[in-house]
Amino acid sequence: MRWAAEADAGLGWDGTTLAVAGDSSGGTFAAAVAARAHDDGFDRITHQILYYPSLDLDFDVERYASLRENAKGYGLETAGLKPFNAFYLDSGADPADPLVSPVKRADLTGLPPALVVTAQYDPLRDEGELYGERLREAGVDAKVSRYDGAGHGFVQHFSWIPEYHKVFEETRDFLGRR
């Protein structure tokens, strides 16, 4: 992020909007980068956009109803979460660490404004919505937007399912806010 924000990086950035964004585990990374940048005093990130993010990597099915309600039959299955993240967790990453599980960060004040997009039929839905709620409680401008009828990964279907076009309009509008 620092490299991208440097005036001489050659990216043609105008110096105003610098967003981090990701979907699923990419949402984990985007939230962690925003938090780490804040902790390091790097205040150039203006937005974080998290599409159906994975924010709690201990996968405790008792903590989030969506891990039980949407455990099977909707694409991403709860039983697959640990294997999908094994490369990360098996390397020694601690799910209690807020850089691994951003929802576990104690203090969310001062983080960039956030758009958290969730899907009704996603095992990760509740942790994303909790993160958005916790951001708002910390005074962060955060919008949580649940897409009814959608499952994990729905953004990739925007071109042939018109109901999902709205997520890109919502993202555009969010990025236009300062």
C-alpha cells in the first residue's frame, strides 16, 4: 500500500481515493491491511470494501448461526472452511490474532470507512455483519449490505444475474463518498 501511494510509483494515482478491497479470504487481507496501516500511522487508505469476508478464522460454529444455517447446499460449505484455510493456518497463523481474524481486533476506532457486503446463504454472513456493526460502534462510517437470495461468491455472477448488478453500483457510490 505504501508503494502504491508513493507519488513516484508510476501508477497515475491522483492522491485522493485509495481503497483496499477483497472478497472472501481477500476480505480478510483487506481488513488486516487497513488495520495494520492504521496501526503503523499510514493514513492514506480511504476505504475498505469487503465482499462476503472471512473475518474469524477459528470457524467456531457455535459463535455464528450462519455457519450452521448455511453449512451445506449453498456452494461454500462450513466443513470446507478449515481445509480452504489450511495453507494459512497450518503455517502457524493464530486464529486469535486480529491480523488473522480481524473481527477479533479489540479497538476498531480510526479505521477507514467500510462497505461490508454479505450474502444471505453464506456461512460467513454473520461474522461480516458483526464486523460492520462493531465498526459502527467504534465510530467508523460502515455500511453493511446483505444480498438476499445470494450465496458466497455471488459477485462473480453479476453479468448474468441482474439482481447482483446493484453491488457494483453500491461500491461505486461508496467510493464516491468522502
